[in-house]
Amino acid sequence: MRFFSDNAAPVHPRVMQAIAAADTLDTAYDGDVWSRQLDARFSALFGTEIAVLWVPTGTAANCLALAALCPPHGGIVCHEQAHIEQDEGGAPGFYTHGAKLILAKGEGAKLSPQTIAAVLDPIRDDVHQVQPHAISITNATEYGLIYTPDEVAAIGALARTRGLGLHMDGARFANAVAHLGCTPAAVTWQAGVDVLSFGFVKNGGMSAEALVFFRPEMARDARYRRKRAGLLFSKGRYLAAQLLAMLEDDLWLANGRAANAGARLLAEAAGDRLVHPVEANEVFLRLSADEAALLRAAGFDFYDWGVGEARLVVSWDQSEDAIRPLAEAIRAL
């Protein structure tokens, strides 16, 4: 009865089968038959020519993307609650060799052109201040809210006007697309996104994320950065096989829909306890310390989120029967 993180979810059986099928002699690093399929398979999914690198973690995907967009002396605008600010252990600065995160505000960890402009406008165009080079947004956000294609496009337009790159942290990209019901293209490159960190580990993968470059020429330098960071696995076929398995028959999207549906069951039970609208697979609700203790005593596991709040996360594998006991316990508080 665990609801503390979708990182803890099992690996989807089809992903395990794909890993086993890749357990054969092939070329090392990323020259194998599985890795060589990635560009074409992801290009078909997004409806445009792209370049894709497999990486083992979301931290690596985010930070290699930021390094591709921003030089060491530059700055990256992100939300003050963004994962790259709060939960990457300083990795953005490490991978970019010193780039600064420029923090902006916004309800539900969402940025807007207005909140981005509020931190950009005071920056003088001189060598005494860090100059912005990129914007990073998270979809779904750290509070489970979704950027619509129009919202992304508005930020993309601002980025182009100001000469900035645009990165999307898509650790829960599947949940975002499942909620929106749009194509993956509509909320990424068609809206101005340059680089996407496409998350799979939270959604049924084991150890592979996709770094998606909508400007394929950017991938060349990223390959060198991946190697220099110690992330070029000698047996990369096992990572590539996971990504291909998740793309097959849109398994990534089916898993996202399943997790979102489970979160909606909890949201219905929470009622006016909800802190944020439930749009993905995360539920933030108000709980007193005593109420949280009651739920834990009943066997439910979740994160405390500040004082008087809790975060519940539903995973792709949790059925309605597995979720209903928590929903009933919340309703009975």
C-alpha cells in the first residue's frame, strides 16, 4: 500500500522481456541494433526529425539538456520549486560547469511569460551579471499540474523573442500527454521546445530515460558530454531496448493513463482537502499530523509535504482495487 513515489514502481513485464531479448552479442556502447533504431522510432512518434540519446537517470537527462543549451557563464530560468533546483543535488551546475539557475515564481510550480519576464527584465546586458541562455519548464510540474500546448507555446514565443533555448523536464511526460489528450508534438517542438527529457523510469521502465533533441544537430556535442560524464554504458543496448519496448503500441501512454486514473480516485475521496487540482498522477492534500499517523498505522505509505500536507503518488501498476482502500480511508477521516 505504497503511495510515496512512482520511482518505486515495478518494471513493466514487457520491458523486462525486451531486456532479456537484448541479452545477446552485439556492438558495444550505442552502435547496437537497438540504439540505432531510436532516432527513427522517436521521430515517428513526434512527427519530425529528431535525435535521441539514452541516459540512465532523469538527473542526467535534465542536466545534459541544460548543458547543451547554456554555457558555463550563462543562466537558466526555472521555477523556484523545480526539480533541477530542489532535488538534483547541484547537478545542473556540475554538468554545465557553473551555469546559474535563475529562479522564478508561479502558482503550482508553473511558469508563465509574465513570471519569466519578471526575472529577466532586471538583468543588465553587461559582463557584471549572468546572462540568461535558456528556460526550463516541468511537465507535469512538481505539484502535478499540466502545461497545455498554448501555455508552452507562449513560453516558447518568449524564448524565441529573447534568444533563449527551451527545455522541458518530462519526468512525467506520459502523465501530461495522457491528461491533455494531444499529440506529443503539440506540447513540445510545435510549441517551441528545443530539448525534452522524456521520462520512462517512473512509468514502467527500469534504467533508461530518453534525451530528445528537436534540433538534431545539438545531439553531437551531447554525445561527447554523455561520455565525459561517465554515462555512456558499454552495453547500451539494454537501455535502448527498454525505450523501444515502452514505445511499442504506446505502452508509455497507456501506463500514464492508468496512473492518472488512479490519482483521480484519490482526488474524489479527498474533496476539499486537495491543495492543487489533480491533473496527473500526484495528489497533494491537507492532513494533520494525527490524520497522517492514522493512515500510516493502517499501512499506507506516503510523503509528508511541508507542514499539514501530504503527497500521494499513484503508479502505473496500481489497480483500482489496490487504490480503493486508501480512498476509503481518506474519506473516513
